[in-house]
Amino acid sequence: MNFIKKCMPCGTHKSSWLRKSLFIMRCILLFLLLGTMQITASVTYSQSVKLSLNVENMTVQDVLSMIEQKSSFYFTYNLNQVNVNRKVSVNVKNKLVTDILDEIFKSENIRYTISDKHIVLYRADKSELPGVNQKLKTITGVVLDNNDEPIIGANVSIPGTNTGTTTDMDGKFTLEVPDNARIEISYIGYITQSISVSKKNNFSIILKEDTQALEEVVVVGYTTQKKGLLAGSVETTKFTESLAQIPTNSAAQSLVGKMAGVHISVPSGKPGEQASVGVRTGTTWNSSPMLYVIDGIVRDAETFNNLSPNEIESVSVLKDAASAAVYGARSDAGVILVTTRSGSSGKISVNYTANYSADFATQEVALTNLYQQGMAINQAYKNFGLTAPQGAGWSDEELEWAKNLPGQGFNMLDDTWHTPYVMNHALSVSGGSEKIKFFGAANYYTQSGFMESTDYNKLNIRLNVTANITDDLQLYASVANTNTNYASSPTEGTDATYTKARVSFEYMPSRSPDGKWIGDGWAYGNPAAAAEGASGYRKNSWIRPEANVSLTYKLPWIEGMSVKASYLGSWNSSRSKNYTELQRFYYPIKSGENNHIIDVNNLTNYYVSNEGAGVSASGNWWTYQQLNFQVNYDKRWGDHHVNAAAVYEASNNNHYYVYGSRDQFPLYQTDQFWAAGSSADKQFSNGGPDTEGGRASWVFIGGYDYANKYILNLSVRYDGSMNFAPSERWGVFPAVSAAWVASEESFLKDVEWLDFLKLRGSVALTGNDAVGGWQWQTSYKNGGNYMFGENAAVNNGLQYGNLVNEFLTWEKSTGINVGVDYRFLGHLHGAVEYWHKHTYDILGNRQNSLPTTFSKTMPAENYGVINGQGFDFSVGWEDSFGKVKWHAGLNLSYGWNTVKVQDYAAGLLDWEIPVGKDRSYIAAYEGRILRSQAEVDAFKKENPNYVMPSGGGVDLRPGSFVYIDKSGPDGVKDGVINKYDKDILYNNNNPVYMGLNLGATWKGLSVEATFTGKFHNHKILVS
């Protein structure tokens, strides 16, 4: 019986052999009686003593010891039956020991009996388990919130079993349970309740809202941490059901406006357009992409954008340098961490959503009609005192014809525009037991464009499985695939179809009544034909399968320590084909003094579009593999909590690319390569470079907090990249952060309106290695002809490539972040942050400052310096009005930078020199319109030598646009508009980003609205 463990108060043990023997005999007697014994409790000590515990991730053994220290209870249990190494979290105030034990063993088949102060723990026999050889009864009930409103879809289950149900539209439930069972009621955003059903059959249960958002555990790199104990700047968004159902193309678009300092935009309305994600203000003139980590594996922006919202559990954004520094040389621009959904024990849950939406232009372009265009042309010539040449002006007859046209002209935009739509189908399945849990999801998304030929669709499939092989060994496996397809006109994007339609004159329709495309040799072509895909197609498709598997083992002999190994492989491929066919356009019969009157029912000869026919195709294959080994340690002793991790990470990637094209196809329509023929006059090209890369890293992380009050975190990453020469390949990226939860101090705990107040700060070094690989290695290229042999034949030669720099390394940034997190009055919450970033060793070449006689291109070197700084601000309010719960949140962010070191040529004017300025500054000419003869006369007097830039010898008159003559080569106005007249219009053109989020719920109905914008941002319109 030496496996019977006796836990004495305060951890002491009796040493008398006789007392031990008597005690063991008493235990044997107790265990013999357990088969028929129900759970009992002393009506004296056990029902009179109440305890408070607040422990996180502590072993059962330590929790029991803590109960013994806080009371006179002592425990007996069989180590072969009770797993006391299992970790639990308990947060109770003034609870009976029975309530605490129910909480500790709610998911275990462990029972207990209490004799005065002695508590015996044991594993229940099958006859004691719920539903086994026990009489069942039917219970009913209703689940309500604090406002007595029904909670729809709340989970009602018996812990440790597969028995359970969910509440209906009225919050009601019905369930068959054993007489002595306990049921657990849970719902997202509410505190889980556990109650006994032994004494009654009907229940009215009120769930309290979970206001412990600060207890939420968030992912922060290779570890997790309580949100309330974060010392760095981390924004986290949970993908709730309402957020996951937003009909967007990607998860990124669902996050627009949700987080301060995180800027998400979609560059265009093109179907399938990838969202652009940025954090704060950049401090480099090179590419500095965000780093994306999905389920612990480094991925790219496309993989993140292709995730469907229903696949995601949460997204965390590491904004400050200290939080991001654990990712070293790729963390300079910030890190996005994604956790996909996992299954849960209990009944299988199936969810399906479908939605349809249409897109509309937020502002219609106000176009002049044909009659107005003709009048404006005539007026323009009149203003300049000119006579319109033949074919340019509009006669009275032609104006009358235009005035009487239906709609007063042909609007090419109407023929080009088709209202885009979006359709989304999302299916998810989850469930499992305590041993194995699964989550599966499928999502089909399709989106059309404003042009008929444009279409995008995406299919996502994912399966995540978590299996507890033993109490200490866990397996995680995930497989996923994304298929995307995009089709458009072959000229879409390059010919700016929309712009063509907007500037087209309205005297020509897009086609005749019998369907023939009409053209007039326009410089702009026929945009409606391009929009419909009449001139060919562009097709792109991608396949992105991946597999992720990991094993986690909790070391039973070292409490709090675990080891983890994970592997990811992804094998992506894409192919594209672009086919442009020759297109016929027909001439209409014209009449009128200037040939502006047309007859679309009377067409003459046709002409063939001069874009030429051809076909091109390409294929890409990417492979990426990542291997991680990780050791974690997490231990709490009373108020002291220590966590640490050591990680080894290695990855490699390969990219294979091939392309080919053929031009000058004959008139007949075909999209096959062979149709071009093989003669030399048929233009062709082909090629396909291969690339590879690899990285290896060591990461060390340590953290300490005392009493959830004082927090200190340290990390260092040792990174190696193939992008650089062996001597410059490795770098060290340290970080330190600290926080003080002031609201936990005794002198602030009694302040009623203060719920939470935390001050935090961090400093770290991050890097950017997205500078292109192998620039340090000498290269050769074809060049020069040499004569060899008896016949002096000409042979191609080799030449050295560009100059190289073997000391190239990554860009580096030192970042400082300070912030305050707060929650007041139970409703108001938010954060204020200031950040500063010093980026140095920016990669660039000093070609500008070299004399023009230097014949070589200088190699890139690490020399540039840019400083940046800014603020993030967020505030929110959560409240209820009657039975309506509502919330509102506002976030703002603003940042700016200053170039400290950047190469520039000698003799530049001030507006041309980047040093000392923000990278967003705008320099341009200033101008104005002379609106009256008085203004014309005054301008001529002030600028007697002024030369009108448009030329033509036309004198200035009312309506003329003039540039402001500010200076000349000698600093004096000279009447000539040139670079000396340019000036800085805006020293800092960085925008202020804003996000406003509003929401309300009432009787199961919810409304969410997000408004985003940016201010203090100017653009020069060039067309």
C-alpha cells in the first residue's frame, strides 16, 4: 500500500510506523466502503469554512496543498487513480471546499468523501458514472442573462461525458440525466456555471457576463500570456460568430478598423484583391513586409489573406519591437499571429451560413453629356480667340443632333459597368471527446467584378485534430487546402478599362443594334468590348495544400515542463494563361460639318485592333518546410510565476518558375501555342529562374510576474539567413519589457471607479532581411565577343557582373514603446501608447553622389538611417439600456518619420534633398486660375517675362491656368517655370487612421457597424 499518499497540513508527514499502519488500515476500510457510498460532507467544519483561491496553470497536487495550508483539511488519494500532475486554473472567492473540488475535478471521473476534516479522493466506479446503471430523469430549464433575456445556443452538458444539448430560441432546454449528476452551462462571453440536479427537475439559470477580459489568454509568439499581464503592445481580436459571418474575401478584411495602429486596406475593387496590412509608420525605403505566423508556423501574406473567417479563432498583432523581436530578422514591420479553430468535447456541432451581397459605387462619376461636351469644346476655342479646325468644333446641326439623342449621348460607363456581387457559403463541424477533438471547415467564396469578364472564386478546406494519446502526450494535426481562380480581360489592369470608359466621348456607342462592336480608330479602343472579354482572356489559378503536425509531451518528472516538436510542409503551385485575340471593329457612317453625326444602323468596313494576338503562359511551384523543437517551462509558487521557453527553428524554401509566350497570331481565333507557327518572324520568349533560401534560429524567452502586479519579460533570438555571406549571416535580436499593474496595489484597490490600470514599457532590436538574396556573391554574365581557332570564329564571352559587397547584412531597428491600459467604472476601457523607432543599416547604393564618369554600378551597402515615432489611442464603452446591450469603440493612430541618412546628388535644390524630411513629403508646382481680366492684368504686371507653359503663343486671358514663378537659378524670379519654382507643399503627409466600431444585441438579434477613415492625407491627381 505504499502507493497511498497521505497529504498532511502544511506539507508535514507523520513518521510513526504504528500511526502509519493504523492510517493505512483506515484507508483500506474507506476504499472498501466506496462502492456503496454516496458523496457526503460534514455538516460541521466542511460546511462552515469558506476558502478563496486564485491560481493559474497549477498542478492538482499544489492546489490541494494550498487548501491544506489555508484550512485544517487534509487529503488522501491513490496515485494510480487520481492524476495530481494535471494542471488546473481556479479562481474562487469564499467558496466551500465541495465547490472547489467540483471545479477542480469537473472534467474528471473523480469523487470524494469527507469525514470531518479528512477528504478522500477516488476514481468513480462505472456504476457511479453518469448514465451507467443509474436511473435517468428528464430535466428542463431556461437559460437567461442579467436582463432576463433568453440566451440562444447555450451549451448544457454533463462534464466528462458526451451527454448534452443547446438552448432553443427561447433559451429553453430538455435533457436526460442521472439523479446525482451535475450539469454545466456555458456560453461565449459568460461565466460557466455548474449545478447539481439531484433535488429538482426544472431550472431557471442566469448566466453572468464574463468581465474578466484581462484573464483572457493570448498568443504572444512562441508562448501564451494573460492579456492583463502583457508588457508589450499586442492587439488581439477574437473571431466571434458575428465577425466570422461578415461577407469578406479574407480574414484581413474582417479586421479593418478593429485595432489601433493596424492599417488594412484593399488597393482596388478588383475581385479577389488581396488586402494590404501595415503596422504603424514604416521607417525604410526598402520592402519591409509583415510577418505572418499561423498556428506557430511562418507563412506569407497570401496564405493569411486566403484564410476564411470561419477558420480562425483569434488574431494577435505584435506592434512593438519587444513583442515582435522573438521573430528576429523578419519582425521589423510587425508580426501577425493567427490561431485557427479547434474542436471541443461534447456533441458534434454543425454550423452553416450563406450570404449574398452586392457592391455599389460610393460616388457616381458626374459626366458631361454629348451636347455639353460639344458646347465646351466650342467655348474653349472661343476663349483662346481661335477658330476650331475642321473636325474639332461642333456645328449648330451637330449640337442639335446631340441634344436630341436619348440620354443626350452614349455613356460608355453604362455599357462597361456591371453591378458586382459576392456570394459566400461557410460550413464548419466540431466535436469530440476528452481524448480526441476535431474541427473541420469548408468555405466557398465567389465574387464578380464591375466588368462582365472578371470573376474570382475561392474554396477553402481545413481539418484540425487534437488527440490526447496519454495524460502527458498530445498530438495535433492539421491539413488544409485553398484553391483560387481568377479570370479577367487580357488588357484589364494595363489599359485601365474603367479610365477609358470614363474619358470616352459620348458620340459613339459601344456596339450596333445587331451586336457588332463599333470603333473609330480611337486611341482608347472600345472599353466595353474589353470589359466583356471580347478580346480574349486572362486566367490564373492557385493550389495551396499544407500539412502541420506537432507532438507535445509534459514531462511527468519535472512539474511545469513540456517539450514540443512540430513540422509544416506546404506545396503551392500556380498557373496563368493570357490570350489576346484579334478583334474586329466596325466604322459607322458619319455626316455633319465635322463628321460628328453617326448612323449606328449603317456600318461600313471594319478594322482589326492593333493590340495584336498572342498567348503567354507561366507556371510556379513553391515548397516551404519548417521544423521546430521547443522546451517550455511554466511554474507558479504562491504569488511568484515563472515561464520560459527555448526554441530551435529551421526552414527552407524553393521556387521554380517557367514561362513562355508567342505573338503575332493570324486572324483566326485560337489560344494554342502551335497556332503561331515556328518561323522567325513569329515573336516568342521563354525562361524560368529557380531560387532557394533557408533560415535557422535559436530563441530564448523568459518571464516573471509577482502577484499579477509586477511583470518582467526577456527574450533573445539568434538568427541566420542564406541571404547574406557566411561572415554576416548571423545576428542577435534581444528584447526586454516590463509592466506595473498599479490597480493591484493596496493604495488603489479601494478606489471604486478604478477597475484596472497598467503602465508598461519595452525596448528591443528587430531586423529586416527582405532585401534580396545573394547580392554578396560575384556573378558573371554573357558579354563581349572573342575570336578563337584557326578560322578566327567569333565566340560569345563572359564578363563580370556588377560590383558586390560581401559585408551586406540585414537592416536593424531599435524600438521603444510605452503605454497605459485602463478600465474605469466597469464600462470604460482603452489604451494610450507612444512609440519611437530608430532604423539603421538600411540597404541602398550611393550611386547618386558619385561623379557621372564612374562607369560601374555601386553595390548595395548598409548605410541609411530613418527615425520614426507616433501614437496609438483606443477607447471603448460597454453598457446596456434596458434589454439592449450595446458597445462603442474608437481607435486612432498617427505616425511620422525623418530621414537622417540617405544618398543624394550634389547641387540639388532643397525640395529634392530627402535628408531632414519625412518620407511622405510632397513637392510640386503651385498654380491658380485667372478668373477675371483684372486678375490677368495684375498677373502680367507682376510677371512681365512670364512664359505660359502650354506654349502655342496664346496670350493670357480669363480662364487661363498659370503656375507661380517663385525663383530662378540665381534665386530671383525669371518668368520661366522650371524646377526652381517647385516647392514643398506638405512636409508631413502621413495620414491619421481612424476606426469606429458600434454594436448592439437584443433578444438574440445583433447589429454591428464599422466605420474607417484616414485624414491629413493629400494626393496629387495626375489624370
